[in-house]
Amino acid sequence: MPDTYATLRSVLTSSFRVPDDVIHPDATLEQLGLESLALTELVLILHERFAVKISGEYAAPLRTVAEVAEHLDALRAAGPRTVAPS
């Protein structure tokens, strides 16, 4: 689902004010300045945007943008409102 990465980028720039030029597939959420409260908010926003529940392990500081996008794609492929194992 090719729009996942673009949507994730959009969320990071609009909701968390991460400069677009620092977002790349290998950037970790921590490198983008997202700490625990922001990560919790990111999970909620992604749940609303994609109608899936992202696993807490994929909203961790050391996860890359690409890993989060791939996890979202897997959840979306599995069907709406899929709950990933913790």
C-alpha cells in the first residue's frame, strides 16, 4: 500500500512539526524527536488514519519510519481493526 509512507510522513510533519527534509526511511522515531508522550499520540493518530491498532513495539523510539510504515501495511493487509500482538 504505497500511500502508507506518504501518510506517515504527513502525520509527522503536520502533527509533530518534524521538518520534511529530516524524514527518511532509516530515521528512527527518536531521531525525529518523538519521545514517549509523542509516541503515544502517534499511535492514536495512526489508529484513526488507518483503522488499525499499531503494536507498542512498533511505536518505540528506535523503530525507523520504514519499519512503522511496513508494520502499518501488514496490519492493513490483514484487515480493518486488526490488533497486533504485543
